Amino acid sequence: FVAQPEPCSHLIELVSSLLFRVIDSVKVDIGLPAAIFRTAWTQMHRRRGCSQEVLSRIRVPASVCTLVNLQQLFKVLDVLSSFRLRETQARLGKLSQEISKGGNKPKVLQRRAALEKSLTYDLVSCSTVRACTGRVRASLVSFASAIVHWCAMEEHQLLLMAGEGKADGGGPDSTIGDKKKGKPNLEMMAQALMPPRNLPDFISDERLLLTVISCLMAVKKPLHAAVFCQYFDPPLSKFARSCLGNDALQKYDVGLYRYFFETPILEYLIRLHDGAGDEQRRDAALSAMRNPLINLHNQTPDRLTHAFNVKVQFMEKFAETLERAQLPMGELSVLLAGMAY
């Protein structure tokens, strides 16, 4: 493996393949549903160094098929994924220094874009594996970092687009540029050219969403988990209700109710708070329910657009809340508690 250009990635590929096969034969609880690991985020964005035929020939020792050894394999994968993440960060930092010194050649910029994308996926890989090893707080922080990095990467691309089009918007009479100096305001241009913000591609992975929801339930944040239940297609309203539970005395953050666009979830919250006599939270849920944009009688495109915008807003707020500040893991619940305000 040392002779390979990415030995760590090839080792991850082998360990991942072994785990895929072991999980099928070992029906054990590893703290999360075993199927979560089948997101394949540990290897999907890397060049394959081994064919499926070679991987299928790897013998699985009987000693591996135990709960203890399975957990050890996940820990090995966790270490390898963390090492690959640091390796990608180092390569990206070195390339950024080269660009800052004037190395703005197209090929160099393409390499940086590819590394930035790999860094995002490496963070998602770490999030998945850390969840499987029971490091739920570290998993959530890695997931949040992946979202923040992905958003920054998208904004950078938009600014580049704006820079390329500045000849059309940089005149003194431009409504986008700086009228006094005749220079384009790149941020304003980016906003003018900006299409609706997209969700990261990895958000569409339902098993990854299950990972996030399981981690949020583990840190006792059922309301955040219920919001993420709306990201499925179709939304898992029944699963969201099971996340919220039947505890009528639960003191939920009413500021998060604006992120619900599925009426069955809001109706459940209304009944839950009404049964407990909690008028403040009941009224907050009712207020969210009266939003005309989630009215079932509203035109479907309008409701879909609103749902998409809410998903983006919640995702960004959730990620920024967790990723900022690098606080000790014990303060994760405190951070999330302040997210609604």
C-alpha cells in the first residue's frame, strides 16, 4: 500500500469492504442501526484501488464476527478516516499557499476545487464512522463542519462567477457595482447571480440522515431530530412523532417551531402541549400552523419552495451553531439549546 498514491484510502476501502460483509453476518447492536454504515461515505468519493472482484475474495476470519471485534474494526476505520481528513487538509493548505503566491493557473484551481470537495466528503465519512463507534457528539460536529465547508465552497464558486461577469456590472451606472468608484461589488453581484441555495448532495442520503437523527436523540435533542425527519422524501411525519415521544411536560424550544412545514408534526405538538396545559408552547405551535405557506390549500409549487427554503435555513443554522467556537463536547447540548434564538 505504501507504493500507492493514497495508501490510507485503499486501507479504508479494504476495511470498509470487510465491515460491509461482517455486518450482514453479525446481527448485533453497535449503538446505531447497522445499516447506517451502508451509506458508503467512507469510500464513495475516492478513486477505487481494488476491484470488487478482489474485495469479494477477501476471507472474513470467524474471529472477526463478534461484537467486540466488530467494534474494534470500526475504531480502526475511525482512525484511518481521521488520518485521511488531516492529510486532505494539509494538501489543501499547501495548495492554497501556492495559489496565494501567484499560482492561479486553471489546473491548480481545478485541483483545489477537487480537494475542497474531497475535504467535505472526508468530514461526512468521519461523521458516519464516529456515529458507529458511539462518538455521537464528534459525529454531529463533523457533520456540521461538512455542511459549513460545503456552503463556503458554493459561495466561493458564486463569487468566481460574479468576478467573471464583472465587466457587465462594473460600470458607474451599474446597479450592482460601486457607483462612486465604478468597481463591482462582488458580494452584491453574487447575490444577483445566485440561484436558490442548494442542499448538499450528501443530505439526500437517507441513511446518513438516520445517522444524524440517531445522534441527536442520543444527546437528547428530539426537536432537532424531528425537523430532520422532514428532509426525507416523503417526509417521515410518523417517525418525527416517535422522536418527540409522549412526554407532555417536555420543554421544547418554541423558536424551532418555525422550521416545521409538515402539518401532522405541528398538529401533534399542539395536542401534546394542550394536554399538558402549556399554553405558551401550544400557541407557538398554532402560530406556526397558521403560516399560509404550509397551508394544504395553497398552490403546490409555493409550498414546495417554502419547504425547500426552510430546509436550507435550518441546515445552515444547525451547522453554524455546532461548527463555530470549537467548544468542549460537553457543551454541545447548550449550543443546540440556543440555536432557536
